[in-house]
Amino acid sequence: MTTLFIADLHLEAAHPARTVLLLEFLRQQARSAEALYILGDLFEAWIGDDDDADPGRTVATALRALREYGVPVFFLHGNRDFLLGDRFASAAGVQLLPESVIINLAGEPVLLLHGDTLCTDDRDYQAFRAQVRTPAWQAQLLALPLTQRRILAAQLRESSRQATGQKAADIMDVNPTEVERVMRWHGVSRLIHGHTHRPAIHDWSLDGQPARRAVLGDWREDQGSVLCCDESDWRLEPLARSRG
Ligand code: LP5
Ligand code: MN
């Protein structure tokens, strides 16, 4: 059986084709999977589970249908949807995972992360992240009316666009020393994450042992990306919309 991993879909109402691609994937390929893991940034910006606008509502219904078909679905927060909570999870039938988790994949422990915590050279982002992940900040924000949260999210996106436009590309990639530190700390030789939008499977030697890091790809209007893992192999596959 194959376990599937996706991340960085960045679904939003302004780009409905991305959501259509996900709905097709959930109705087709995902149905024959052992489990589906969504490693963050499913949504472009999640401002609270009380926002029941699309694409959130449609996606929750489609995820629930997959769960009811018999495929367990897991969700780990990204930097765009860290406010996604229990209400959405229960509507969608997905299990929320902590920000780092080790799963057993074909008898091997594999560490799952969104990937943003590995970008330790991006100090401004790490400071921002530390602030927005505090329960106090989140409670304060979630208490605001939805209209105000929507404006705030747009302002944060704009600030982020300006900030990332001025950062060197390598600052926004993972720090290789941090990757190895985290893998050693968790005692794993395999890691799967997204966030950087640099899809690849990296094989190297860590302390004399074979190590592997799969980076999931982001989704665009006409193409998604999925990592398929079975007993023998890990494959990063593009995902296109079916014709007709
Ligand atoms: O997301 P992306 O790819 O642009 O860049 C990320 C990092 N940026 C972020 C910020 C998000 O994009 C903001 C959107 C969150 C929406 C959901 C939350 C809604 C909460 C509010 C409503 C309830 O994660 C970016 C990294 C990049 O990845 C690569 O790793 O570099 O980091 C930054 O850009 C952070 C900046 O360096 C520093 C912080 C700038 C914000 C300053 C706050 C200004 C306040 C203005 C609004 C009042
Ligand atoms: Mn991300």
C-alpha cells in the first residue's frame, strides 16, 4: 500500500483550479492510499475555523468523504494555516498532528515537519513565527471580528511579500546543519517536509548511514505534486487535472 504526502497547495478562492485539482485527487488517487498526510499550507491563509467561506467548506467536505471511504487523513500546520483548529479538523475528519511527528513508514521511523523550522538562517521569519505561535497572540487574534482578521492577514501577506523579495534565496532554504541536528535529535534517517517549494529527494550519508530527505512540491493552477511512499520506493509525482 502507498502512503501519500502533499503540502503547499495554497488554496484560495481567487484560484479555484487548484481546489478542483485537489478534489479530483481526493476522489481518485487518494482513495487507494493507506493514508494521506497534508504537511501544511493547505490554505493560502487560514484566519480561523469560524470562517466557513470557500474553499475551506468544500475542502472539508471532500476530506471527510475520503475519511469515510476509509482513508485516514492527517494534517500538520504550515506557516499559512497555523490557526486551523479542532472545529475544521472534526468537520473534515482529519487528525491534527503536532508540529513535528515521527511515523512508521514500511517499518522505518520517518520525521514529518512543515519545513519552516529548518530555515534557521531566516532569523526575521523565526522571530515572527515565535510570536504568532504563542497561544496568547492567537487568542487575541481569534477574538477579532472576521472582517478585521481578513484585513490583518492581507497586511501580513503584503509585509511577507516585501520581506521575502529582499531576502537571498539561500536564506529561505533549509539550513543543512539544522536538518542534520534535527534528524539526529529525533534519531531518524528519513525526513519529509514542504515549505521551500523546492521538490526533490535528497540522499546522502549522515554519520555513516544512508539518509533521505524528501521535499514536497507546491501546487499551481494546472499541476499538483504528491510524494508516494511504499515498501520499495519514494516517488515525487506531478499531478495534472484529468481532461474533459
Ligand atoms: O508565506 P511566504 O511564502 O510569503 O513567506 C514565508 C514567511 N512569511 C510568513 C508570513 C505569512 O506569509 C503571513 C500570512 C499568514 C496568513 C495566516 C495568518 C493570519 C493571522 C492573522 C489573522 C487572524 O510566514 C517568510 C519567510 C518565507 O516563508 C521563507 O521561509 O521568509 O517570512 C517573512 O516574510 C517574515 C518577515 O521576515 C518578518 C515579519 C514581517 C511581518 C511584520 C508584521 C507587520 C504587521 C503588519 C500587520 C499589522
Ligand atoms: Mn510554508
